[in-house]
Amino acid sequence: MNIKEATQGYEAWVAQYAALIQEDLDYKHQQMCVTPFAFLRATFYRWAQTLPEACPELMAATEVLAIGDLHIENFGTWRDAEGRLIWGVNDFDEASALPYTNDLLRLAVSASLAISASNLDIDHKDACAAILEGYRESLDKGGRPFVLAERHKALRELAFGQQRDPAQYWQKLEGLPAISESPPAAVEEAIRATLPEAGLAYRVVQRRAGLGSLGRPRYAAIADWRGGCVAREVKALVPSAAAWCQIGSYQNEVLYQTILDQAVRCSDPMVQVRESWLVRRLAPDCIKIELSDLAKSRDLRRLFEAMGKETANIHMGRQGASSAIEQDLRARPENWLHKAAKKMAEITNQDWEEWKKVS
């Protein structure tokens, strides 16, 4: 199956769970042509399809409840129940039972592609080593969430970038066009249930975000409340592409809430799974950290270590996983991650080149 056939097959499968928006799908297909990094972000279904054949030695590793489509732009900030600013993985659309190696490898490949595309000041091999070092350290210490208060200066600096300026953020969100049709009743109910006050008037706008889930229904509701803006996003959830490929202990169900509940984490109390919809707060401090932000970091190695640590925070949610993972890691060759990342980066680049020809 080539990349065009895989894309058509996957999108037909997703359409069984959610009414796809063709205009957004077309835009996604265009974005997949831009860079190999963007292509990787948009095509976890292809990754899940090619990984078992390309790296069979990684598929027998300890199974965890994995993030699935992990990449270096899958990290961001939110506020916990105490109002503290937290950093970590902020998207679990593709959560699935997979070998722990899947997330480490995909994170390493995304780092490699980003380093090549944006001339990040770190070597590919060093980035892989940093990810693994952070991962091992977190496993050894039992995990620890990233609270951006008295610690993690480098992450704090990333968290307060220009795109998080409140005036610019709300101006951009309020400038989005209103939707042409009313949202489904379940979406309206989710919005009303999570706004800070009953009966609050709101406006629903069209918002494009992400790449992997682009094409699925997504609604943003904006309201004025007690002197300022508040907003909620509701997006459709579907089972992981791992279920489409039937890899790992695949489950044809959404595991978003399950992975949130199990991880070592300071959760965002505004993130809720309501049937087949995900609801979350939109705000300048609840936002992903983009590649352009990472390029400004003065210590990329420490940043990749942090990404490795946070990945372990997620994986150790499955009981007994930590010791089994540590045992598996000890048995692997020293450069296994860098070697596998080079192979999967090459496959991703080949698929990207093919996609540009056939799309």
C-alpha cells in the first residue's frame, strides 16, 4: 500500500466515526507537502503502518498505554487545579496500547526532522541521547510533573513567548469567522456545561488547529465574562490509527481519558472527554510550544531531556511498566534509538517525496 492508498484508506475509516470536513482535509493534504516534519505530524496512520516492518525488533518491547503520535510539538502548557502553570504532553488523540519504544522513536524522528528543517543547534545523535537520558532518569525517580514555578527556567522562558501575549491571542481568536451551521446538540451541551457561568452567551467560530486531527469536526466558543474573554474548544475524538493498523494490543475505542487518569501528571481540570468529544479551555497559557519557539531555546539538550522525562511520566501510568521497561532498555544496544530514528526518518522522507508527487 503506497502513501496515497494509505491516506485514502485511513480517512475512509475515520469517516465511520466522525463526519469529515473536506475543506480541512484538503488543507491538511497541502500542509503535508510543506516539510517532512509537517508530514510526520499529519500521518501517524502511515507511521503505525510502516513501523512494524521497518523496526520489528522494537515491537516486542514492553507495552504501555502510549501517546502514539508523539512529536516535539506535542508539548505545551496548561493550568492545574491550583492555578499553577504546567508543561507536558498536551494531546492524546492517538493514545493506544503500544510498545514504549514507539513514543521514544517517534519523538526522536521528529527531533531529527526538525533539526534538519530548522537548523536547530543540536546534533541528531545528541538529541536521541538526551531523550533517552531524560526517560531513564524519570523512570528511576518514579516520575515528576513539570510545574513551571520555582524550577525549569528554560521551559518557563518558552512558555511566555510572543504568541502567548493575551491581547494578540484573543484578537486572533475573535477574528475567526462564525460557523455557517449550528453545532451538534452534544457540542452545544458540552460548551454550556463547561463555561464558567450558566446562561452565558457565546459565539461559535471555525478554528483550524493541529495536523493529525485536521479534517475532523472542531468548534471554538468565545464568550465575554466579567471583563474579559473566555473560550472553549470541542473537537471530535476517534479511535487511534493503531486500531486501523491493528498493531499493539489494539482497542477500537478512544483512550484519551484513560491515559490522562493513569499518567504521573498535574492534570488540566478543564480537559474533559464527553462521549466522543474532547472539551478544553482555550487561553494564552493553554497552548502548544511550536518549533519556532524551540529554535530560540538556549539549551536544546536539556529541553529534549525534559521531553524524555515527560514521556516516561506518561508510560509509568501502567502498573509494573517501569521495571519491565528498565529491564528492556538494559538489553538494548547503546545506539538503538539513533539507529532506528535514522531508518524511520528515511522512510518518512521517502513517503513525503512520494506524497508531493501524487497529492
